[in-house]
Amino acid sequence: MYKTVIIFFLFITDIVFSQDTISSVTNAKLKWEVRLDLANRYLWRGQCWGGDYTVVQPTIKYKFNKKISFGAWATTNFKSDYFYPDGSSYRGYQEIDLFLTYNVNKFFSIQVWDYYWPTVEKIEGIDNSYLNYGSNGVKTVDLNFLFDFSKVWIPFNATVSTLVAGNDFDYDENNENPRQNFTTYLELGYKFEDLFKKSKSNVFHKVDIESAFGVVLNNQAEYYTAGDYDKISIVNISLKFSKNIKINQHYTLPLWVNYVHNASEKNTAVFGRNFLVFGTSFKFE
């Protein structure tokens, strides 16, 4: 599947650059945005998927106007072995998501994500069909309410995320009668911009720091595998350092390092509790 991801990314990139050429001729505003992230692993809300392997993560977004945008995001670690809890093999991981964003105002946005995470090899009892949102499928829909007060108040942000459809089911005591669990994740964050601006060292100058605290409020469906199932689960305590490295007058390379701690008790021994994630991004718009 990673070949499909790469071909899709190159195809859209070609469209974007073609659009850029047309835009320069017609003076039309370019609405496409393409970004390629490289990182040492894939971490999502304190969940490490795919082990300690380098990942490639393209993002493609089209802005219809100032309020509405639509896009796709993907990740792959180029591995084809599934993960087994006994440690017999690490897990190859792949995912392709679609997202729609509506900016209500300067600090509030509504976002819908359609997650698709097919297994890298055929697993008994799992159906990788794209339109299967049932209990044996690999699709979920995530409704997000995003608050970012950096432009109107202080650099504080918050996310309220609820899975509203797809494979997020809770079962009865007989492991039957699946019902939608509506698993909800809450995250609070604060950004310290150029905290070391008085430093004489170029290394720390213009370094931004972002902190985050994320909890799962109801994980009975066990969607957050590395999380507690019977209580509020603290899955994401993170501190991210980022800095833009100026290469020349026309190009700046962003670098970031993120330390993440999962404070849950369930399955963290298998999936990990402390992570150091670092990477860079290449952006075209």
C-alpha cells in the first residue's frame, strides 16, 4: 500500500505545480497545499503504531475559501509484518485519512476525519474493505471541535474529539451486541513562542515550545489500545520543541523534537510509555 501512497502523493504534487504555473499566469490565488513529513516513528495521542521505524507522512489540502478546506493525510513505515503482543514481530502500519475543516471564526473550527487503517497483511476476522464501518472493519469517523485562542487572546488551545461512527464498539458481558461507544478524547495545550529569545546562543534562539495534556474520558471500547479501559485515561503528556533553520534566502527547514509520556497502566508495557519523536517537514503551497 505504501506504493499507492507515494504514487498518490507524486500525482497530486504534479497537479499542484501545474496549478502553480497556471496561477502565475492568471494571477489566481493558489489554493492547493502539499506537505511531506518525515519522522522517526508514528505517534498518535500517546499511541505508538508501527514500532520504532521511520515514517513518511504526506498531506494534501485544498482550500475552497477562508472557511472550508478538504484534504488527505497518509502514513507508512514500509514494513509488512503485523504486530503480535508476544513480541514475535513488529507491526507494519499504514493509514490513509480524509478530513474536512470548517473555520467558524478566528478561534473555533470544526473538523471531521475519516480514518482508514488497513492491516499490512491479511488477518483472520478483520475486513479491510474501505466502506466497512462495522465491528470487523478498519474505519472510524472522528468529530473534532478545535479551539485556538492564539490570535485573539493567549496561545492556549483545546481539542474535543469524539468517534461518531465506525469500529468503536462496546460489548456486553457475553462479548455480544456491539453498540457505538462514542469514545471521547480531550486535549489541552499551550505554546511558548521564542521562550529563549534573550539567549545569546543561536541554538536556542527562536525555539518554540508546545505543551499538551490529553485524556480519554471513556475507553470502554478499547479504541485507545495503550490506555486504561475502566477509568479516565491519561495517554498524552507531551513537550515539543521546534525551530526553523534558515538554509538560504528562499528556503527554511523546520525541525522538531517531541517528548511524549503515556501515563496509562494498560498495555503500555507492550506498546511503550515514553517516546521521543523527531522529524522535519517539506511544504509546497
